Amino acid sequence: MCLALVTLGFCIVLISPKVVQAAFQFKHHNNEELATILEDVHSRCPNITKVYALSENSVAGNPLLLIEFSGEPGYHELLEPEFKYIANMHGNEVLGRELLLKMADYLCEQYMAGNESIRSLIHVTRIHLMPSMNPDGWEMATAAGGDNYLIGRANNNSVDLNRDFPDLDRLLYSEEEERTVRNNHLMDQIRHLDHPPQPETLAVMRMIMEQPFVASANLHGGDLVANYPYDESRDKDGSIESLSPDDDTFRHLALSYSKLHPRMSDPNQPSCDDTSSGFGKQGGITNGAAWYSVEGGMQDFNYLSSNDFEITLELGCEKYPKTERLAQEWEDNKDALINLIWQSHIGVKGEVKDAVTGRPLVNAIITTRNVTRINETHARKDLIKHDITSAQGGDYWRLLTKGEYEITASVRNYLPLTKRVLVTNPHHEPAFIVNFELQSATNQGQRTWVNS
Ligand SMILES: *[C@@H]1O[C@H](CO)[C@@H](O)[C@H](O)[C@H]1NC(C)=O
Ligand SMILES: *[C@@H]1O[C@H](CO)[C@@H](O)[C@H](O)[C@H]1NC(C)=O
Ligand SMILES: *[C@@H]1O[C@H](CO)[C@@H](O)[C@H](O)[C@H]1NC(C)=O
Ligand SMILES: *[C@@H]1O[C@H](CO)[C@@H](O)[C@H](O)[C@H]1NC(C)=O
Ligand SMILES: *[C@@H]1O[C@H](CO)[C@@H](O)[C@H](O)[C@H]1NC(C)=O
Ligand SMILES: [Zn+2]
């Protein structure tokens, strides 16, 4: 192989092919090439990346690989929000897979080139990219020649992975009727699953529940729209708009993507099936259930089982675009993909600690009231009925749109503390910090002795 330096008029021949770091090529990369690209990016950017596999392999034995970008890869840094992109969950929807591979290449390249905005993004955010959740389906779809509506959609056990997650929406909706609502971390209330999840689903469920993700997106194809919770309809018999308590925040997340995509939010963009007007007329976003109801999907599972706010991105009408389209698709999606990662920094974040010992308080409950809405509507209170909990370091992230809020931190056996904050969400900057130091409710007035 010859790497020609044309201007110098000579040729460098590299003996070992392992040393060759070929420029990224837009094409449909198979599962081995996918792994090679991630390893290659890691070898170019070893101090900001880590390649890892989830706990389970796919049914046909392919590893489920991710690459992480962070100032300290492999570790959760206190107060640093975690973001994830998962693509190719439907094996025949392949654009997201190629976009995430290119994104890994781009983040590494720009970081090394000293691009300040990429450097600051990576220094303040822990970013996880999973190019394929369904590598077996990708192989089926590709063997069948690509763009087929169904072949390769499911995993190797013929299960649609985006219908395979525990249905937490139904549990939530039944509790809403009985007025016993607790609408976060609902897996705590599940005693047994009605079906064993597929290995791909199980691996991702574990990741969602073990890592303190703050925001994420699931990349699909077949339409052009940013879709937000809930995906499952409140009405069992029909698809009706089914909003979550964080509807304003979810719309903001979806718009952060659609507005930066040249076609998604264009009102003149025709719909994929030509029978209705496109989503562009509504800004390129839709409530999931208003479109069609999905039971057992990954998006709602994130919101109802963890602190993660996930949206679903439909990246285009064609599920398996031709190779020649890929470079343009990257140009069209690049800024939107990066802008959405920055949205893991909206709202407030902070640490919850014991006021005396400074010990971090894990699983503290962060409750939010919307003061701006109270003032506008003269309501007595406007509780956002979705609490967030603090992570292992006592750190929490509460995504919020602009406005004034009352944030309360509560922990059993401590006195709750409420703070009022004005959220301004400056462009592409870390969230405003609001810390809570809680007084013990049981040891009031007692001296706390620390063993020496
Ligand atoms: C990683 O290495 C690059 C280039 O050697 C250096 O500029 C950068 O500061 C390092 N980053 C971290 C997080 O150590
Ligand atoms: C740095 O990265 C940002 C975000 O992708 C991009 O908009 C900008 O053009 C890059 N700057 C340079 C000099 O390439
Ligand atoms: C499972 O994968 C094998 C190839 O590894 C393929 O021959 C078979 O048709 C697949 N089955 C399904 C249901 O996808
Ligand atoms: C809302 O009303 C409270 C109490 O009257 C006041 O302190 C606060 O500044 C108001 N906030 C906004 C955003 O108008
Ligand atoms: C709070 O209320 C204001 C006024 O209605 C709204 O603009 C804002 O998006 C709300 N915040 C959230 C997180 O719902
Ligand atoms: Zn899909």
C-alpha cells in the first residue's frame, strides 16, 4: 500500500497493515468492520475513548459494542452528565449505524485537531455511542439486498426489540387511574416480567438501569421526525396523544434535533407515504402515541425506569439508503447530533450531601415545581409529576426548559430542603449547579462523631 504525499513527490510504504489508519469511508460497514472502526478510533484517541461490550452477546453471538468519549473514559465523573445514542435496533434501519461510526471518527479527529467546541463537549459530557443494537438483523437485511420493509427488522429470534422492553406505561396508566401515582423508577414495582427479554434487550436494560444516563436518543429509519414520550397510548383502543409530565422538556429535546436538520423541520417537506402532510408542518416533531401506539418500546422504558430522558429519531424515509447518500446524510445530521448531546446540560444539576459529614446521599428524591407556570396560571402549585433521583456520588441532573423553579431534595430521615432557581440554559454550557446539604431529622442537635 502506498500513501502518496503528492506535493513532496514521494511515497511512504507502510509495512504493517495494522499501522494504516485509513480515512473514514462512507459505506455500509459490516459487523467486523464496525468493530475495527471503533478500535481504530480508540487507537487514535486513547486518552478520551474506551471501547466496550455489553453484558450479553446478540442471539447469533455478535458482541454488542459501544465506544465512549470522555475526559476520563471508563469512569463516571462527579456531576458530569452521561448521554447515549443507540442505533440499528431495527436491523434493517441502517443510517443511524453509519452516522454513529462517522461521529466516533469525527469526535476523535476534531478533538485532536484542537476544535474547542468539541473539546469542551467531551470534557464536560460522558458520551456513549452504540452503532448497532441488532447486528444479527443487520446481516439478514444486508443479505436480502437492503431496503426491505421487514427483513432484518427483528433479532435472530424474530423478536422486534422495540416491543420487547417491560411495558411500564401500562403500569403507570393504571396507577394514574387509581391515583397512587409514582411515575419514576417503576421497575422497582415489577415482581416478575411477563416474558423473558431477548439478550439484546436485557443487555440494554441493564445498561440503562446501572449507568446514570441523563439524556439519549434511539436512531431509526422509515420516516423523518423526532418523536417524544409517551409512545404508548393512554387509551388502550386507540392512538391518542399521550403526554408526559415533562412534555415541555421533551418537545425542547426533539426540537433541538429537528431544527438543526435541514429537512426534518421544513414545512414543505412531503411526508414519506405521500398520503398526509409531513411532520415538518409541526416543527419536525411528534408525540409518539399521537402517531401510533408502541407497547414495550425502549424510549418510554428509559423515562419510566431511570432518570434518562430519551427521544426517538426517525432519520429518513429510506430504511437502507444507498451508499452514495451517506456522506450527504452525515452533513445533514452532524450538527443536530452534536446539539442534542449538549441538551444533557439544560436545567440544573448538583450534589446532595449530609450537611454534617459531607457524605453523598444516594437516591435522594428531587422534586420540581414550575414557579413560572404558577405565576402565569395562578395555580396553587404546579408540580412536575416526575421525580429524579441522585446517583452513587449523590449527584443529580434535572433537565428543564427556561423558567423559574422550586427544587426540593428529600431523603428518608433528613429534613427536606427547597431552593428556588432561575433556569436560563445558556447555549452549549454546563448546567447551573444547585447543591443540597441536608440536616438529619433524627439526630437533631446531636454531635456526629466520626471515627478517627
Ligand atoms: C489527550 O491527548 C491530547 C493529545 O495528546 C491532549 O491534547 C489532551 O489534553 C489529552 N486529553 C486528556 C483528557 O487527557
Ligand atoms: C468544530 O466543531 C463544531 C461542531 O461540530 C463545528 O461546527 C465547527 O465547524 C468545527 N470547527 C472547525 C474549525 O472545524
Ligand atoms: C438467524 O441467523 C442465521 C444466520 O446466522 C440465519 O440463517 C437465520 O435465518 C436467522 N434466523 C432468523 C429468524 O433471523
Ligand atoms: C413568581 O411569583 C413569586 C411570588 O410572587 C415571585 O417571587 C417570583 O419572582 C415570580 N416569578 C416569575 C418568573 O414571575
Ligand atoms: C414551566 O412553565 C413555563 C410557563 O408555562 C414553561 O414555559 C416551561 O416550559 C415550563 N417548564 C417545564 C419544565 O415544563
Ligand atoms: Zn425502527
